[in-house]
Amino acid sequence: MGYIMVKEIFLDEQYTDAEMYNRLNTEVNVNEIHTIIREDTDCYNIHGELLFRFRKKKLSSGEIDDYYDAIYSFTNSNPSCNRGTANGDKIKSIHTNKKVYSSIMGYYDKFSPKLKYFFTKMKVKPLIGLLECRFTREYPEKMLKAIPLLTSIHNLYEELVPDKFTLQNQKAHETEFTIGNTCFTTATTNINFQTRVHLDKGDCPEGFGNLAVIERGTYNGGETCLPQYGVGVDVRQGDILFVDVHKHHGNLPVYDTSEGYKRMSVVAYLRNDVWKHSKGQKLNIVLSKLANFEEKRKLFYQNGKVAT
Ligand SMILES: [Fe+2]
């Protein structure tokens, strides 16, 4: 049986943690990225900690196309204004933040500004800090089309980063609020979103991040970078990147774009607070309570008030 060696690289820090803290919310600069990875690679820091594992052409085009078809129009018609530092806005306000094309599926634990407004007006709140994402609730058949790609990412996670996977998967088994049988509660889809330097928050601290990209049209650039280590990964359609998203990361700009090009990025994760709030809860019971709540919310927006 053959054994294929994967390229291994060990990188030193070119900025301290304190320097990186000051870089939060700034753009990744092409001059600070000395290495761009385009082939199967395992990357560690000089302490031997895994920074990322990258594998080319691991995801099937059928699952990729199904995912794209399921989520594209929803994401593109729902610009999100609430992405914190990933798009460079320090002040969270629905009025001033730049719109980015971003959507979530699965389950969530934070309420949107619009929903908070409803709570204040109605003096209500769901009993439990959990929400079913609108895409999952309103488009169940599209949700089913998105699950196979996320299941493949789950399987690759188990194969490529088994220690972190096991810790996350144990948590996933303690909640019914997962996407299919994966260890993910939530998946974020972004379109043409050049993230600034940021740290992921809200995901499972014991876990590892992942990223898949779906392309339409052509472009260059857009690499996912760890500027502290001067490295970027050119994640292309079909590739999978498992990366330490608790290290500062962000994207380089894209260039040479064809008209109407799309770079859709897919990130699936376990939201720690979804796990915390849903442990021991029955999914169907919580969903029926939320549905009742959602009904009230719809009436509120239709009539400006709710009959009690
Ligand atoms: Fe991120």
C-alpha cells in the first residue's frame, strides 16, 4: 500500500500576540504574506501546534452545486449588517455597518437587533436562548440539499484533525440541535466577503475551524491568511481547509475578477452557547415553542401589535 507524504511546514511568528491584537479590524496586507499555499500541506508553528491542514479536491462537485443552489438566492437577497469586526466595523449598528452578503443556517443563540426591538416592545423573550435560523425554518427542503456537503466536511474533520474532532463531536452528541448528524450546530455562508483581521468567536473552544469555497466565474486572490505567521492558503472549489480560527485571520483582496464572479465561503461550526442552552432539551418541544413565538412576531410586524 502506498503512502503519500504531505508537505509539512513550520512557521515562526512574525508578529507578537500584542501586535496582532492591534491589527484586529485592519486589512491583511499582501506584503506581510510571504508564503501562499496551493497544495496539500500541514502547517505548524515552531512550538509544534497545528495551524492548518489543507487538502485539495476533497469535496464532490455534486454536493458543492447542491449547496450553492440551496443557499445562493437566500444569501444574496439577505444582506447582513451585523458581522462585528470581520467586516471592519467597530460599532455594531444596523444603520451604519456596511452590508455584507452573509447567511446562517442551523441554530443560533444570539438575537438580531430587529428581534431585540420586538422583545422590548412586547416585553417578551423566548424562554430559552436558542433560535432556529430563518433559512432552516423557512426552507426545509433547501436545507436538506445543503446537508450532504456539511456531512462531507464533518467526515474530513474526523479524518484530518481527529483529536479536536473528538472533543467537538462529544459536545455535538449532547445536543439535538445539530445540522443533520454532523458535529455542527451552525453554518455561515458568505459571498465575496473579504474579511479583515479577526478571531472567530462563539465557536467550540476545543474545536478547529474549517473552510470550503464555491466558485462561480473566475478570480485570483482572496487567500485565507494567518498574518501572524505570514502565510495564506489559496482555498479553491473542492478544497478543504482546517484552520485554527482562534489565531488572527483574514483574506487578501481578490483581483482579475470576471464580471459577476462569486467566491462563496462556507464555514461550519459548533456554537458553544447553542450547545450550552440546548443540552438535555428536546428539539421538537423547543421548536414548537419557537414557532409559537415566531407567529407572534410575524403578527407584530404585520399589525404593529399582537392580540394577547
Ligand atoms: Fe473567521
